[in-house]
Amino acid sequence: MKPQFIEIPLVKNEEQHRFELTFEGHIAFIDYKETSSTVALIHTEAPAALSGTGAAAALVEKTLQHIKEAGKTVSPYCPYVYAFIKKNPEWRSLVSERFPKYKELMEENS
């Protein structure tokens, strides 16, 4: 995560079912669905103004950390989150074994 994002808090917007990160007046977010044991990450979106800043990657990392601290697993349905976990194998242990592409993700090399 780039240093400029370390102190920015992750917001869990339960009303809109999304995790949010605000940077330079813009909000990047990940839509989610949650059960008692798993958080499904559905869609990640960052405004064009944040393109190339690292905001989306910081959002994903902070979201994964939040899920880990909550003692839950993740189902990375969002292609961006899936690719992030693929590139950062330290997060693979967080992936739910019930996620349809679990085996595929675990077998892939970064």
C-alpha cells in the first residue's frame, strides 16, 4: 500500500453494502454481501480521478484486513479483488473454500 493511504480509514457503509475509501475528495468503493462467516466482494469501483493513484489497491487491502480482523473469509467475485489476491498470495488463506474458483485461485502462480 502506498504511504499516502495508510492513515486513511476504511468505512463500512452498511446502508449501501459497500466498503469505502475517500481520497482527495473522491470515493472508491467495493460492493459486498455478508453472511455470518463470509464476505462476498462483488464489484470494485474507483473514479477516473483516482486512476493510477493506488487507491483501489489500498481499498482492497484495507477491506481484506477488515475481513481478516472480523474472523471471516472472503469470496472474491469481483475480478479486481480476485486479481489482487492472485498477485498477493499472502491473502489466499482468507479465501473461502466454498468460493467457486477456490481451487483455481490456490493453484495459480503469481
